[in-house]
Amino acid sequence: RLLDLAAPDIIVRNEKRMLQEAVDALLDNGRRGRAITGSNKRPLKSLADMIKGKQGRFRQNLLGKRVDYSGRSVITVGPTLRLHQCGLPKKMALELFKPFIFAKLQASGQATTIKAAKKMVERETPEVWDVLASVIRQHPVMLNRAPTLHRLGLQAFEPILIEGKAIRLHPLVCAAFNADFDGDQMAVHVPLTIEAQLEARALMMSTNNILSPANGEPIIVPSQDVVLGLYYITRDAVNAKGEGMVFADTHEVNRALATGKVAIHARVKVRVHQTVIDENGEREQQTIIVDTTPGRCLLWEVVPQGLSFDMINLEMTKKNISKLINSCYRKLGLKDTVIFADQLMYLGFRQATRSGVSVGMEDMLIPPTKHTIIGKAETEVREIEQQFEQGFVTAGERYNKVVDIWARTNDQVAKAMMDNLSYTMVKNKQGEDEKQKSFNSIYMMSDSGARGSAAQIRQLAGMRGLMAKPDGSIIETPIKANFREGLTVLQYFISTHGARKGLADTALKTANSGYLTRRLVDVAQDLVITEPDCGTAGGLVMTPFIQGGDVIEPLRDRVLGRVTAEDVRRASDDEVVLPRGTLIDEKIAAQLEESGVDEVKVRSVIACEASFGVCAKCYGRDLARGHLVNPGESVGVMAAQSIGEPGTQLTMRTFHVGGAASRTSAANSVQVRNKGTVRFHNVKTVQHAKGHLVSVSRSGELGIADELGRERERYKLPYGASILLKDGEAVEAGGIVATWDPHTHPLVTEVAGKARFSQIADGVTATSKTDDATGMTTVEILPVTARPASGKDLRPAIVLDTTDGGEQFYFLPQNTIVTVRDGETIGVGDVIGRVPQESSRTRDITGGLPRVADLFEARKPKEHAILAEVSGVVSFGKETKGKNRLVITPDDGSEIYEELIPKWRTMNVFEGEHVNRGETVSDGPQNPHDILRLKGEVALTNYIVNEVQDVYRLQGVKINDKHIEVIVRQMLRKVDITEGGDTSFIKGEQVDYIRVVQENQAVLAQNKFPAKFERQLMGITKASLSTDSFISAASFQETTRVLTEAAVTGKEDDLRGLKENVVVGRLIPAGTGLAYHLERRRQEAEAAEFELHNDFSEVDQAFSQALNSDQF
């Protein structure tokens, strides 16, 4: 209209602008400028807002739907239930099963119409309850507790009708649901169709989910009360009533117990019958006489036949019970295990009630030596304060040493307390004193694994110890009191620091952990087992995981449930122990350990060559079922849940017990635990004049091997450590192999010569301090910031004029304390300077959840380690302002590699040293992208797996390596094309790895040039957004961007993953849905063939038949 009226330009433009703004706001409000608000000051909801975010179409309606036939209620304990049952309130059942009841009432003729049936149900007439009971028989219901963090958060049970309004839950499944009875609620869902009931019964029944998918160990393990009860009856006591009696069988023991002739802990002899299953599965009866206690005979009565008596002839701590259930499952199968677990639970509850274990003030025994230990520490601290005042130690060192002393004292008090608590002296039958484990209630709870840890008892009866401030730094005055003595006001105030931080962290943690799980699921959701064997020969080499003197994970645990990638040979005589392609089970794993095999190459999903998903052989055993994984198993989601589920147990930053700082006193030597021979692992050494070796490598490790040549211990050797033995020498248990100073970093000479100071000028680059007490002068290098202008660009160094006339430069980093004088003569391996180490912050750089997230997001760490890009000889070129130039001359004569490195970085290499590609040039946290580029994907996988496992291991969480490998496989999906060759790819393009491999094979078959590429490491968020499926990406993050790009480029979605299919409402191509999809594909293929042979009319007819027979 305005144009018709020939309105002035300014009005037309204004109208156009307003129209444009209105359209913009309709499409995506708030993208440009201010959001347009409605009458109530709230921004209007645009079309984009409708589809994105948690409340948007994708996440609210397509991926998460509300369900009919469901209810929720509070849960309470059902200690009398069987494992496959749950108690369902009658009122709820009546409501949930209404349609079934109506149908049944009509079918049996008790009601003529639906309306009449409805009336009967509303009036709750007696016959309705009978009908309900018959409807509910054998009809499983599914129970779910939010948050559902892994697939065990939704399980099927058979309902038992109960009075009341609360759902009753079997205690043993609480661990899987992470449920407790302090007001938790659970939801009930009814599977309606016969297929749904079948799946619920066959796949989701609680009795079919005994093992945890995360680590393959039983998750139906008794805890708390049950453990306490079982532990209590299996303890033995010295000189109890009836000690030394002999019984004919367990029934006689029962009678003696009932009549009070024998105490439950007495040491007696009993004749027992046991069934032993040998290698071939043959059962054989044995009768033996055992030394045991009446309590253990009670336990023996519920143990199924086929387990040996010595499995239960010990104190049943939580670990032992777990082992018992595990071996029962492996030897006797599912059914026996389920019955056994139930019986164990009933027995445990009954006996815990009888034991009368409770907590009293007097149970917290304070060790008598506590006073003296603390007194000693206080004197040590006073000495250090004096040294500080006289200037012997720096402020940082003083703080460090004080904290160290208190950390050590805390451990000593804790040890004294545990010794005092755990044993008591009693008179035995002969009237002599004998030491026996204490029956102290608190000790029994902690020792059995029912509740509480040594660290918590320490706070009750030892000393509370060091506390941390909210920023994670440790307050150096510890709390010397414990909870029994009570805290002073000041101590109480310090305590609130740590406690409050713990609470704040928990809230943050839950949200972060949930978000991590969501990203993991998103990146891995389309990984499904698609074929039995891809035929690859690649894999990972597994070795036992050793840290320090402990084998943290023995080889048998690491290879269990994997398939061998090549023949396993014995180290001693090269005989084949296992052919390739064998699935390693418990029996084979034990044999491997016995035959002294130290490393096994196993198949891994990293190396799997299946075109979509992964193959069964590369994945290995399905941990939750205990056999080779079935096709269609959704291993990606399982992996994501297994890593994400324990996320809430990880810490946000620090590891605290109620805020008490955990901090190890720094190690300063290697003391060997086992007898063996010394092995060096890339250790460079120089021989010192005094005869010992000095380590001059940074990544060196020292191993101790036993007589079979298997490595039992492994220690990191810091630079400058004195090594007292040579490679291959024998060492006794307890021998000290190496020593070093943990608080300083030495500079060690590798040649002998005369020291000459270079650019070390007092007041310019260095300061000399003279100690009043001793008259000694030390020279300390100033930090660059503290130097006057003239000293900013100088590089202080000590030059060694070697005996053969050469020069060796040792550049001194800031704060170095020089320990030699100008012109002094120096031998090989001498220390010429000490760099004080920064106070070891609570081992807490990033711990816990953020660390895991960083690894999976493949973030470059700040100030990451600099690795050598090529193998060659190091030299330093011309330096720029603030940077050093590192030059590497390669061995193979290719062009020289140069890199500029900031001056404040301490260099790990000296002029003239030889480095290998991928070796560390400057210390720091590793950068995963560098590892991939320089060392390959196997090294990267090992790095990520070990780093993630470190975090979880600190929290005592077990996760199988293969789950982490699955995620790493998804992070390595893409490659960068560096040369296109004769393929259809363009240089610089990002493509799926599998696509490149397939296309390269096709090109090579025609004798043309394949494409060259570099593997790319992508973080999980980026990897999930870069998937081929735009539906999946849109439902994850950045919805508008993904959808607009997909629309502009005209993308297609093949609906290969799980998420896409959920969104469009089809069965997912996993599990039982995989069969349906394969069948449909087969039919489509048949129809296509059919079309070639027949004319159109027949096809049309056949197609319409197919449509009618197979409802889509």
C-alpha cells in the first residue's frame, strides 16, 4: 500500500526494517540485538526456541516422552523378597493394570460391559482383587530410579501385591539403582505387548543382570548390614566356649549352638561333605575334617554344592563375599548364584541383628602414644621455624617441610590407633597371653567393609589432621584433636572450611558429571556390534600395570575377556601358549600368569576395521553376560554409561575426607619390596667418582624382575637420582636402589672439568647471600622479573672447560642456588646447582572429573610438554627476546627442524644431546595431539586409557579398559587428507577414517595412487557434532546452526545411529531391533532383485502383499 501511495523513502525503509525484524524474531528471537518481549516483559518464544534446548522439541518430545501406564512412589526395604520380586502396592497395581482387569472381567462374564467393569473396579469389590492377582501373575513390571545413569537403573521384577502405599525393593539391587531408603522414589512401568513382556523377562529381569557392565564383577553383592552379619559369624575367637569340640556334621553343630553348648566363634573341628568340580566339569564328593567355627558352618549350609569349603573358611569381608559370589557365578552359573545371593542376604540380616554391634563412645580408643608422637612433631616444627628465621630455608621450603611433618605424624598417629584398636590380648586355654583380632564394634564395621574407613576412624580416635582452604591449599596448622576429645572453637572453625567446600563441590559435581555422561553417550551412541569378525591383525600390547612397588593391575585382569591378536609365546622357550583368535577367560588368564608371559597382544576396538560399528572379536567379552559379545549389542552407549556413571563419585578438585587434606610425604628413595634383578628402562646414567651412577634422563624408570623374568615393581627415577646398583644386578628385598632429594631439582654435570661463571653478576643476574651463623656464601640466580634492566637479556650459565679443551654450557634457570665456586674443579656426576621445586601442591593439578573431561575433550593443556618432532642431535640457535631457539639436526639428513621455546621453560636437553622423535624436550603435562602425531594411535590410546584409569583408580572405581578404548575410537573417527592421490578426496578435507581406508583399498586394486592422510583427534563434543547424521547432531547442541547447515547443503540422513531412529520413531538398530532392521534390508534387497526378473504388474502385486503382511 505504501508503495502504491508513493510514500517517502524513509517511511518505506522503516516499514521494511520492522518487517525484517518481525521475521527475524519469529525465526530466532534474540539472535540479532535485543529480544522482542511480549506484554509481560518475557522474550517471545521463536521457532528456533521451540526446537532447541532441554525444553525444545528434540529433547522434550522426541528423545524423551512421557509414558502411560506408569506410576511412582516412595521405596522401602523388602528384606523377605526374592531377587526377582518387588512389592507393588495394591492401589497402584489396580490403577496400572486397569485395561487388563476390564478385559478379564468381561471375558470371565463377571461384567457385561466395560462400564460395568469400571464400576466394579471403582467399588473395589472382592472379585476384582482375585482378577488382579491372576492378571499380575507372571507379568513383569519395570522399576526405574532417576537419575538413570547406566542400564541397570531400569530393571524388571515380578510384582507381589502388598498393603500400604510404598514400593518394596530387594536390598541387593540397591547398589545397581544407587538407591537408599531415606525417601527415594521410584517409577513403575508396565510392559503392555507380549514382545515387551518377553524382553523385560529375558533381558531386563534383575536376576539376569548380576554382573556390572562396567567391569564384569558381580553388582548383586551384599553391603552394610548383611556384610556385618556374615563377617560377625565367620570370625573366630580365642578360648571361646566349646573350643576344641569335634562334630560329626553341620546339623550337630546347629544343635550345639541352639542349646548353647558352643559359642558361635569357637574354634572347633567339623566333618563336612563338599562337592568338587574338576577341569572337565566332573563332580566328585569329598568328606573332610576341617578346623573351623560354628558360625562358618551356618554359612556353609547356604553355599551351593560345587564350591569348596576353604572359600568360606575365612572371615567374610565384603571383598571375600564378592569373590565368593563371582566364583559361584563362573563355576555354577546364573540360577545357583541368584538363589545363593538371596540366602546370603537372609542369613546376613538375621545374624547382624543377633550380633548386637553398635557404636559407643568407649569404642573409639585413643592410642596412648598419641601425646608423645605429636610432641615430637611439634619440636621438629619448632626446629624448622628456627632454621627459617636464620635463613637456612626459604619460606616455600619451610611450609613444605612443616606440612610434610604433619602429614607424616598424622599417619603415625593413625597407625598407632589402628594397632591399638585392631588387636587385643586374651588368655588362651593354657592361660598364656595370645593376640587376637579385636571385637571392637567400630573396628569390625570398618574391617568387614560394611561402613567406614580407616581415614574416618582416624578422625574419630586419632587426629583430624591437616585441613584445606577452599582454594585447595593446605593450612599448615593441623587439627590435633579428634572427634572423641572434641574440637576447640578455632579447630571447629578450620574444619568448617573443608566441610563446606565438600558440600558446594557435591552440587557442582552432579551437574558436571551428568553433562559428561551426556556428551559421552552422544559421541558413542552409534557404535553397535555389526559383524562377528573383521579379520584385522592389529591390536594393543597389554602388560601388567605397575606403579612403584605395586602391581596395580596384573596382566590377568587386563587381558581377561579379550581376544588374542597373535600367537602368545612363552618368554623362556618361545613355545606357543595360546593361538591367535582365542577369547581369554578366567582359566586361560590364570594359565598365562603361571607360564610367565609378560605381554600379550590383544584385539582392540581401536584397530577394528568393521565399516560400521565394531566387530565382536575386537570387542571381546560382553562384561555383563560373561561370554563373547552378541551382534547388535550397543557397546557405545554401554561404554559411555560405564564411564559416566561413577562420575558423581569422582571429585571436582581435591581428594578430601570431610575436608582433611590427603597429601603424601614426598618420596626420596627407591626401596625394593621383592628380591630380584634390577632393570633400567630408558635410563641414561653417568658414573660418579665415588662409584655410584647418577641418572641424567628424565623419563627413566627402574624395574625389578623376579626369577622368571616377570616384572614385579616399577619406579620412576627423577633426574639427578643416585643409583646404587647397575643394570642386571641382584637386589635383596628391602634394599635401597636409588636416592634423591625430593625438594630440589639438581643440575648434574656429565663431563669433568673446571667451572667458570658466565654472565653471573652479583646484583644483576644473581644475588649472593652470606649466612651469619655459618659464614657460608651461596649464589642465587634472580628471576627475570627481579633483575635490573641491564640483566634482562643475560643468560647466566656455568661453563665447564673440559679436560680435552672443549666447553660445556649449563644454563641456569631462575632461582637456581649455585653450589660451586668460580674456578672450582668438578668431577662427572657432581651437582653444580639446585633449583628449588615449587611446593608440591596437594597432588591436585586437575584431579577428578575435570581431568576426565579434559582428556575426552582432547584439550591442549596449558604449558604442555614440548616433544621432539624428529630424531636427531639437539643444539641451541640464536635466541630472540624472551625465547630460545631449539634446533634439531635429524639423523636421516633431512632438513633441520627449528622451534622457538619461551625462556622460562626449563629445558630437559642440553647442547649436543641426542633425542628420539616424541621424546620430551621440555617438561609439562602431555598434549594428546602431539602424542598422536609423533607416536601414533596406539601410544595415544595407552596414554588416555592410563590417565583416565588413574583418576578412577584413586576413587577405587573399577572400569574395564575397553570402554575407554571405545570412546577413543570415536574420537579418532576423522582424518585430514594431506594428498588426494587418485581418490575423490581433496587435500585438506576432513573425512571418516573408514571411508578413506575403503576408498584407498578400491584405488589400490586398480593400481592407482591412494590418498595420504593424518589421523585427527577430536574432543567428544566436536566429534558428536561432526557426525554424518544431522538429526543426531541437532538434538545434541547448537541446534539452529546444525539444522540450517543441513538444509543449505541438502544433507541426507541414513538413520544409522540409535538417536536418529528414536527421533523419527523407529525401532533402534541395536539389540532386538537389529534383527528387524536386517530383515527389512533383506526384504528390500529381495524386492530389488525381484524387480529385475518380473514385469511391473507382478511387482506391484507382490509389493502390495508385502506391505499388507509387514505393517511398517
